[in-house]
Amino acid sequence: MTTPAAARKAQQLAEREQRIVASARTLAEEQGWEAVTVRRLADAIEYSQPVLYGHFPQGRSQIVTAVALVGFDELAAALAALPDASDVTGAERLRALVTAYLDFAARNPATYEAMFRLPIRTPFASDDTPRALRDAFGSIVDVLRDVGHPPADLDTGAEVLWGAMHGVATLWLAARYSPGNQERRVEELVRRFAG
């Protein structure tokens, strides 16, 4: 049985950990991941470096992974909030999915980078994949199931759609695309995948 004092201490530790992750994310979004060091984080939240290492023994790489996991939770929530299939057409639902994905990447470029570009200790496409990643992928599969001509292999189709959305997001964030053409890129993805 957990004592009230132990429960309070556990809550304080969890809140401190959340504060460290939120501070790392804010610093990365404002200045890029190269600015996120254990020393700078310790200064930003006014804790000693040993306190940070107490929460994240592997240091920066573990903090980056924690930020990525928060991002996966948020992306999964954004994709779960799509219009219901009974309320819109498959193409409209696909458009909402692509838009939600690209909007998430645009609003959170450093978090998106942690999720998909930086090395993190999170397994993909396995039994150990965190639930938020499985949920986000499941949203992509569900949307493809509702398009006019769904792919015969929904999982592979979802991987290809995810790859296409990721490619658009990555090139857009890197300013490799023409700035005023994003809406047409979204429509092209919808046209290609909605059949």
C-alpha cells in the first residue's frame, strides 16, 4: 500500500520530469535541438544537472526521446479528432488527415524532428511500439479504409501515405518547396490516395 507521503513524492517527481521535458521542448522549438543541453536545461528550470540525470540517466538522448513521445501523443490525438466517416466523404476525411498531420509538423517543427529525424529509443512497427504511435498509424489505416478504392493491403498503403505526408512535411519545414503551393500538394495527395 502506498502511503500519502510516497504518493506525494511520486507526484512531485512526475511533475518535475514533465517540467524538464516541457522546458527541453520549448528550448528546442525556440532555438533548435543543438541548444538543448543538460547544462542549459538545468539553468532554465533551476535544478542541478545531477537532478536532471536522476530523472534521465542517459542525458540528452533520453530527454529527446521523452519529447518525441509527448509529440506522438499529441499527433495521435490530432488524428483521432478527424471527422467521423459517417459525416464526410472518404476524400474529405483523407484531406482532414493530411491537413492535421502537416499542421502538427508546422506548429511543432522541433518536436517533429525529434519524432522522426533524431535518434530516439522508441521501437517502430513492433509489439513494443508505444500505444500513441500505434493509434496514429491506426488512424491512417482507418481513413484509407474509407476512401473510394482502398488499397488491398491497408497497412502497406498506410505506410506509403505516411511516407508521403512525412516527405511533404519534411521538405516544407526545410523550405525546399515553393511557399504558396501547400494547398495544391494536399489536394494532390488526396487525389492520389482517395482513388
